[in-house]
Amino acid sequence: MALTAEHWLEVLATRLVEPLFEPETVRRLHRLAVTLPGECQGTLETRLAPGAAPVDLSLRLRAADEARDMAVRLPSMKGFLLRWAEGALAPVRSVWLEFDLDREPDGAGSPAPVVCAKLPRETDPGWLTGTLLPALQGRPLPAGQRASILSCLDALPAAASLLYVFSLRSRGSDAIRLEIFGLEPAAMLTYLRSLAPEMVPAVEEVSMIFAGVERLHLSFDVTDAILPRIGIEGSFPRQPSREPRWGALFESLVRRGLCSPEKRDAALAWPGYDTFWTAPERWPVDAIGPRGFCVRALSHLKVVCRPDREPEAKAYLTFGVPDLSNEGATASSAASRSAFST
Amino acid sequence: MSRSELSRFLEALRNDPRLLDESRTHLRDPASALRWAHGMGYLLTPADVQELLDSDLELSDDDLDQAAGGDNWPPA
């Protein structure tokens, strides 16, 4: 039996509960996850405002064989994924596929995802707009959009860099989302004033929520203009059990009415892990035997601003096999035997 | 043969929390674990016992932090 993302959702079953996960949400997650591979890290995008809300599911692809596998499962993405797998888009370090589950998927199989490419710091703007983005969009960029993107990159301060680009075609938009790394809140506002001054009032207060937060990202959508949707996200290197600033960040969201206290508590309680020995009745022994971990982590918090709406806060909860990409800290090397521990 | 024996044993562990706890105690000594499993009718091999041992691991706080950081942080 092949390992699927649904196997991990099964392991997580006791945690996929209200207030973050409504029963209908969980049903949609399972229906999608059964079509997706279980070897990739997954992320659940949860809305933090009080009340029921959809949860989206993302998968990260890091290797050619993962991309080839997904190309078979997602015919609409086949061209891009195979080009990346063959090395034709080599600077792309990883690819995220984000499946929106705010509505029931049409038909069988996986719905078309939002596609996101992670870039190295020194990405050539000419290659970005002339090769990568046309590959993501399935067509050359219109001249106006290309010029807008180049203007945004040209205006970046030296400390900042483009980290991710997204194709939003699955949402019916031709816009490209740019996600910038390396701007502190004040620098974000300065940057936005130069690009989209009309957005600054909507972003100003939200940016202050992220004062003192690490790993800040600023994202916005570009056609031949900057669209009125700005995202700010941040995180900390350590998980909440060793980093009290997570609690303070959530508290800022709760004070502003962007997060319910119950959802705050649920998100903070998410991190941890399971093995066959902690979840034997749900562990996918038919697919992987007793081996492995299902790790849960709090990745980051995001607030999305639009001029005509209240800001929306989200928490990104990862799950699945541990990330083995950093040298010297792999799960297999760092894990210790619990059978011999006291 | 062994694979099916291990599968049968895992199924028993899944369905009996008491047996699960007991097996962890025995796994501190692989030879004892082997005898204990045989005594209950599960003809495990030393490789099966090793697989069980290898599955019973813990992650450090650093591993959990890394899991949240994604693919190589900070971005190069």
C-alpha cells in the first residue's frame, strides 16, 4: 500500500477537531489527501477569526521524483513540474502546491493548486520574468505585468530579497504573487509607499503586530499594477514550548479580534510528534511498517490586509515526515531511543 | 514469512495497549524480546526486533524546531 497524505491525517485525527477544524473541513481534507503522496511535508492553513472557516492544504516538493509523481497526479501542472524535475528550472529550490478547500472540489482527483516556487537570494530578474514565470503561468508574461514585477524588484532595499513567487491561475487570476524576505515592519511601509501608497493605511497597524517577530515576509499580487491585497507573515526559530514570543504574537491578534482565544490555544498546542508507539491504532503500518515520525509544527502566522475588509489572520500548521534538509540535524541522527530512556 | 509475522505482531500491539507497554519493556533487551514474542506465538526474527527497536525513537526539541523551519533556514 502506498503512503498518502491521508495516512498522516488519520494519525492526526484526534487533533483535527474544533475550533480549528470543523467536521466538514476534515471531510474535505481527507477527500483531497487520499490523492496526494505521503512523503512530502504538508501544511494546514487555518483561519484564526472566531467561527467556522475553511482550511487549505499545501504540499512541498523538494526532489525530482516528487515532482514527477505529482505531474502524474496533476495533469494541469505536468509541464511545469516535469521541467523542474528535469533541471530546466534549476534555480527553483522547492515547489509548494496549495490546494484551496473553501469549496467542494469539482469532480474526482486533485483540484488545480496555487503553485509557489522558492528562489535563491540572487535570482536573475531576466530569468525570473522570461523563463520561470512564463513556465508557471503557461504563457509569456504580458509586457505591463513584466514591467511591474521588474519595478517591484528594482525598488527592493539591499537587505531584502524575493523568496517566493506564486501563480494564482487556479483562482482565476493572472496575477503573480511576490513574497519578499528581509524587511522589518518600518521598511515594509517605506517599500509599499514607493509602490502602492494607497495600501499603506490598511497595512500600517497590522505591520506593528509583527514588531519584534523574526523571519518576516511581505507578499502582494502583481498584474500591470499592485493589487489591493497585502500579506505579512512572521515566525520564530523555535517552537512555542521554547519561545514565549509566539504567545505574545497570538495575544496581539486576540486583542485586535483577529483570533479567538480558543483557536490561539489550539494552534499553540499543535506542535509535537507521533510514532507507531504513540498512535498505534492509527499508524499506517500497511504502508511503512512501524517506522517513522509524523511531526507537527507551528510554521508561521500571517495577516492579510485588504482596504475594504477586516484583516484576516491565519496560522500555518505543518505535518508529516520530518524535514531532513538541514545538515547535522536530521531526525535520524538526532532521534534517541525511547525504549532505553527513562 | 517473517514480514507477515511482524505484521501480525504489530496488529496485536495496535489492538492491545497492555501488550504495547509490555513489548516496550521487553525491547530493552532484544534477546528477551525475541523469547517473549515466541512465547506468545509470534515467530519474530532478530531483524524484526531490530525494526521495532528502530521505530521507537524520540525527537529532540531541535528536531521539532527544524521541522517548522522548512527547507534550509534562513534562505540563502
